[in-house]
Amino acid sequence: MTMQTSTAETADPAGEQAIELLETAKAIPEPKALPKPLPHQKPHVLEIPWFALVTTYLSFVVLGLVAKIEDFLGKKFKPEEYKHLRVQNGYAPMVSDFDSLWFRHVYVRLRDCFSRPIMGVAGGHVGIADRFTTDYNKTFVYTGKEHRVLNLASYNYLGFAQSEGPCADKVEEALLTQGIAQGSSRSEAGRTRMLVETEEMVARFVGTEAALIVSMGYATNSLIMPALVGKGCLIISDELNHSSLIIGARLSGATIRVFRHNNTADLEKKLRKSISQGQPRTHRPWKKILVVVEGLYSMEGEYCNLPKIVELKSKYKFYLYVDEAHSIGALGKRGRGICDHFGVDPHKVDVLMGTFTKSFGATGGYIAGSLEMIDYLRIHTFASVYAEPMTVPVLAQVSSSMKMIMGEDENAQLGQLKLKQLRDNSRYFAEELRKLGFMMMGDPGSPVIPLLLFNPAKMSAFSRECLKRDIAVVAVSYPATPMLTSRVRFCVSASHTREDLDYALQQISEVGDLLLLKLNKH
């Protein structure tokens, strides 16, 4: 981040940005009202064309066969390249040849589509370091040049990732007056007034009694969950929950059961069976039952069926843990997440988790809930007792952006304009892609918009073709997604203009024609 001292002669970035967003918002026609989600609505089932189904399976079969043949021949004719996969001096190989098969023969060939180094702020547009390879992506040579592209890959939903503007000014001010970090865990000398005030503001924002801030988003789930449940407890988890939730559940030592994605009928079936049978072998009642879901699923762009889950909660008396990493700040009229979107009282959710890495342009996460639970976690979770507290610049970024959304500072209008711009952009982009004939996933209004590619070879081709057209996208395939549903995941931001989205739609349409991706006949 570049620090700049404002002067009387310098134009106000916040004012300019507010005017620009206001003009853009006025130019956008009012969208039709979103269809109200049905609490008992069944999950949508994709109708995959037979041609895509068969060719995708065949592609994986061919990839596997070619990889195994290449390994067989390579071990015979190029043994030096494979010695790290053999027993050496009595030591077993650190990585087996089968486990690394996908990485060595598939991922390496696609590495140019991933981990592209960026230069500068990941806003609506971003600079990508120009590079090329001469050995099939094993290594890269950097030219030192910058490739400026439209950014549809970052989670910068509200456009707060900036190096100038009101948030950057607050960060600079905090940095100059309070330093960078405390150099201690919060249980010793790391608890500051700024941290306490930000936690209180987070609790007000999400509508709970108290909140606990953790300096790392992934650790918020993986370290908090083991403090809430343990042996003799039951976790019932959505099958598509994030890796951090899966790791947290495993670390807890609790029994884990999985229900089909967003299928509340299957969830109820698992609940009834688990409650009636109790713990394995002893059949004693469970100490606690914790149902774990996400507010907005980041690979699918789908909302959890929160109204129905809350209805089941009142019936079966389980605890509910909702991960709002992608929904907080991005959903609801006030930007307060999935509860705001569905009109559900936040007090009906026992544990509300969220991160600051998406809508707030910062890092870290939080846990919000009752005062008793948060006080318990402060002295029982490793994320509070041993981990370092959030640094001063990050706290200032979180505080300033959240106040803007809540309307508690002089830039309140800008915060509301960003929320409206994100909603309009998300709906417009998804609707236009569907009109073009692409097979889409996701619910209306989601800032995460997945487009299905199916064939693994089309994943790399789509990413490279978009980069040629100055668009950065995230393409994802197995094992990060189910084998059949390789996809590109567009992330829309309030920092995108209508011209940006129209350009992207035009170029993506051309790529879709080139790769035969327009499979939606409805």
C-alpha cells in the first residue's frame, strides 16, 4: 500500500469515487424484484447434456492412462527424474508416485493458469506480471513487464481493496500513531483498545451480543470448532463445506456425519437417525449436536437454506454454526450477510463466523454469538490464547470499511452505493451469461458466479483465452470440484462499471463459441 499525505490542493478520492458510483448507479435501470426464496425449496439439480457427460469421463480416462504410461516409460528411460519417488537409503519416498500423479502430469501443464503474480492493488482492474515458460510450466521466466487486465478473479466484492481513499487514509493514520503490531498474544500484552472497539463494532454489525476477532480467516474455523465440540459430540456438515470447516471438525475429535449439499430433507433424516440411535456402541445421547453450513458457498454461488435449517433447529434442538466468509458484507440490503438476506434473527444462529478478506478488503476473521460463548472462547481457543492478534493496519481497514457500510462515518453514502452497485452488477452479469446460453450455477444476486466448463481441457483453454482478451478469471477442476463439473468462477465487484461487464460478456461469449460451451438450450 502506498501511503499518501493529503493536502488542501489534493482532490478528495472518496468524493470522486462517490460521484462516479452515483453516476453509474443512476445509469443502471432498476432491476426486477428478486424472486423470494422458498424455505422448503428443493436444491436445484443440473441437467448435464449426455455429450458433455460422456466426453468429460473419457477425458479423465485418457488423462489417467497417458499419465500412467508416461510414468512407466519415464522410470525405465529417465530414472534420475523419478528417483524422488523411490526408496532411497532405507527411507520411503516423502510423496508416493500415485498421490502425485495428478500434480506431475496434469496440474504442472496447467500452472500458467494458476498463481499468476499480480502487480499492485487487486481492484476492478489489476496488473499481472508477464511471464513465459520453455519447459512446459516447470519453471517461468519473468519479463519485468505488466499486463493490465479486467479482474474477475478477486473477492473484492465491495471494492474496499484500495491504495487510496477513506479506508487507506484511516490505515495510514493508525499506522503512524499506533505502529504495526503488538508483538504478543492477546492473552498477554496484545489486547488493545482498538481491538476491543472493533470487536464491539463487529457484534453490532452482525446483530449479536459479542464477537471475537482472529488474525487468520482459515484459523477462525479450524481452531474455534475444536473449542466448541469434542469427543461425545456430533457434527453434521454440508458435503461442500470449506476445507477450514472440515479440518476444524476433524481436529475437534467429534463424530462427523455429512448431509447432501443444501438438502434439508437429508439433513432432517440424518438428525432423526442420529438422535434416535445416539453415540456408536453405547447409544448414549450426544453431548452436543452441531450443524455446520455456509451462508454462501464459494464454489457454487448458492445460499444455504437458512429459514428451513432454523425451523429444523427449533424442532430438534441442535446448535447451528454458519460460515459467512463470502456472504457477510455482500448479501442483504444492509450488507449484513445471510441472516439479513433472508430476514432471519441472528440470535437464532448460535455461531456466526465470517472473514474480512472478501467484502472488507482486509485479512482475518471473527466469531460472533452470545456473550457467554465468546467469553468462553477467549480463554479456551488457541486462536485467542496463543495466536498473534490482528495487526493495527488491518484493524484500521476493517473498522473503517465496516463503519462505512453501517453508515457510522462521513462516507456513509459511499458505503450504501457500493452495496447497491454490487447487487446490480451481480444480477446483471449472471442474467446476461444465462441469456448467452452458458450453463450456470448459483442463486440470483450472488457475487460468486460459476460457469460450467465440464471438460478439464476446456478449463485451461478458457483461462488462457480470457487472458489473451485482457480478462483475469479463476478456473477450477477436480479435485477441487466434483469430477464432472469443472468451472470458471467469476467474482463480481462494486468496483466494476457497466462498461467493464459488457466488455467481459462480449469476450466471454466469443470464448464460449470457440470452446463450444453454450450448452443451455432453455
